[in-house]
Amino acid sequence: MKMRKLLALSVAALTLAFAVPQVLSAADDAATIKKNMAERKPKIETLKKAGTVGENKTGYLEVMKDKDGKDVKIEDADKKIVEDENADRKTVYTAIAKKEGSTVDKVGELRAKQIRSKAAEGEYIQGEDGKWVKAPKPSEKKDEKK
């Protein structure tokens, strides 16, 4: 009996020893992602105001296209910001999907709807139909909800 109890305690201690660093690591990762996203936000807002980056229908940033269908000219550092932001968004969407029993795509689509509803006037947003438009004035958004 004592041997089983000792074995169970040992297994529990080992499990806890391996689980705690993973939990702390996940919390650290979440904090790092949040910090990085907050640091990128002003630059992303600048890119969106300039019309070089928009919010697509899947919840990610996208470099806008010119009339020939090619990416508009954007600095490599700005491309990196977009890539890093999208990678962090995917990590967040994945965690939410896992927690909610959903899919990453569904979480991204729901987030895209939230982003569209709060987009600043003139920013490019992609509708559910895939068409790119400039976000309307806030008063026009209210009229749409009616």
C-alpha cells in the first residue's frame, strides 16, 4: 500500500514538474505576443491609413494590390511587421479555437467582423464577399446596423 502511494506521489510530482514549465511558458508566450502586438500597433495603423495594408476577411493583415494586381510598394521592414503580426494573430486564433472547440479559420473570420466594425474611416477592409472597400464614416456604420 505504501509503495503504491509513494509511486502515485512520484508520478504526480513528475507530472507537475513537467507541466508547470509548460504553463509558465504558455503564459510567457502570451505576454510576449501581447507586448509585441502592442508595440507594432502604431506602425500598423500608419500602414493602414496610408492604404498600403488592409484587414482581410480571414482576420489577417494583407498588403494591398495595385491596379495590376501586384503588391503595392512597401518597405521590407514593414512587410516583416505584417508577417510578424499575422503569425502572432494565428497563434492567438489557434489558442482561442482550441479553448472554444472551434477552428482557426472560424475564429479568424469572427475577428475579421470585429475589425471591420471598428475600422477607421478610409482604411481598407475586405468584406465577406472578398471585395475590398474603404471603411465608411462611423455614422455610416451605425446606419448599416439598422
